Amino acid sequence: MLNTKQSVLIVDDEPTNLRVLNQVLNQTYRLIFAKSGQEALRLVEKDRPDLILLDVMMPEMSGHQVCETLKSSSLYKAIPIIFVTALNDTEDEAKGLNLGAVDYISKPISPAVVKARVKTHLSLVDAEELRRTRLQVIQRLGRASEYKDNETGMHVMRMSHYSRVIAVAHGFSDAEAENLFNAAPMHDIGKIGIPDSIMLKPGKLTDDEFAQMKKHPEIGAEILGEADSDLIALAKVVSMTHHEKWDGTGYPKQLKGEDIPIEGRIVAIADVFDALTSVRPYKDAWSIEKTMDFMHSQKGQHFDPVLIDLFTQELDQILQIKDRWKD
């Protein structure tokens, strides 16, 4: 049977200390033991633990050196490290935390403290894994909508990056801009509900077909539903409002001006810019000059005038993204 217990690597050159920690933790976690820093690094490569309890004072390779080595690796830097050490002055504690450790436990240990600290930091690992999994699901659903369209997954990547650039320029915090970056791939998720005969039609849509196509923002909002996740809620806002226009002639609600959520206004610019500058089965890619002329002509009509100015201001960065995420 698959062992589903979370794993803890305990590193200490004193066998007595290993036995004590084994007695404290072995009922709850899968334990791995190392008696030196070099052995610890080998075990991390062989059997990546969920958390490391690390002694500081060891011969040949100290715990600080082990921590520094792991934190310099893109593969292992996310593993939380708790120092367990007889060094208990504030300077030593500060050094360990500055190296990237998440906590510091003094010897002789208190079993209750060790259990509580390990449980807390493994709970944070679980929360981070859940967040990462949710993001991956969202990104894949965004890609799924592109399979219904004549677009590519690179469109989703580019317009998401463009959206973040505009958001930061507008004054979003890094966290707010990151949320929009992660929500933007869901902007066209509602296209999953549009018939292939419309989505894949090579020519111009009839009025009836276009009316059907215009339902995709609301279909997307229905797919995303009511969620307690801030990210899903933001994705729903983006889905519903990225086809609204500043002058009130957009769809589905004919919202006008600042009644359109700022996130929808940002994604509208990112989405249109990428669509115009990309090849589609029904059109060639427009030049940057032609595209920017068009977008400026729509300033105050389709697009928020302030955001268009910010987009123009950040055009060099936008073009770097476009070049990096080519089809």
C-alpha cells in the first residue's frame, strides 16, 4: 500500500538525538535519518522529504551549510527546514532564519514544541500544494477553451503576462497583479459551451451565430459558479466583463466606463492586442504599428483611455513578452 504519511528528514550526528526525535514523531510521520550533512543531501536527492529537522553543529558540513546548499537549488529550496540546535542565542537564530530556515527549536527539545512546530509547517506545505494544484487546474481549463478556438495556448500565456504588466503599471500590488495573471487564462472558458460549427467556422459569422458566440462570457461565469476562492471569483469577473466596452456598446451587460471592473478592462486590452498581432486561420498578423494605431483609435470607445496610455508606456515590456512566448 502507498505510504501517505508526510516525510520528515532528521539530521543529527548524535544517535541519541535521533532516537529522541524518533520517539516523538514516529507515530505520525514517515521518518528518514541522516548522521551528517553530506548524507542528508544524498537522501534529499533520493527521497525528497516534506520537511527537514536539521542540527547546526556537525563535523565536516554544518547545518548552516546544508541549508545554504538546499536553498540554492531550484529543486529543493521549497522544502521547509527547522533548525534543532543547542545554539540558542538570538544571533545564531537570526543566522539560521536568514539562510532560509522557517523555524528554530532549542535543545534539549520539548516533545510538545517539536510536534506543534512540525505540524504547523507541514500544514503550510499542504496549503501551498493546494494553492499550486488549484492554479494548475485553472491554467489547464484555460488551455481547454483554446482547443475550441482557432487560437493557441501561447495566446493564453501572452495575454496573461500582458494583463499583469498593465495591472502593475496601474498600481496593483504584486499579489493583486499575480492574481489577475492567474485568473486571466479563464477569460474565454465559456467558449467550451459554444457549438463547434460556430467556433471553427472559417468565414464570417451570421448575425444569429454571432449572437450565440456572445453568450460565452455568461457561460464562462456559469461554469466558474459561486466559489469561496478569491481566484475563481476573479476569473468569473474577467470572464463576464472582458468583452464590455468603455462606451457601453460591449456585451453581455453593456456596462460603461468605470462600471466595468478594472480587471475586465485590463484583460480586454491584453486580449485584443494579442488577437490582432497573431496569425489566425482567417487573417494575417497585424503589424505592431497598425495594431497600436487601431487601439489608440478605440481609446474612450472600446478601451479605458488611462489603461491604453499605460499599455503604450509599457510597450517595450509587452513586446519582450510577445517575443518570448511565440506560437
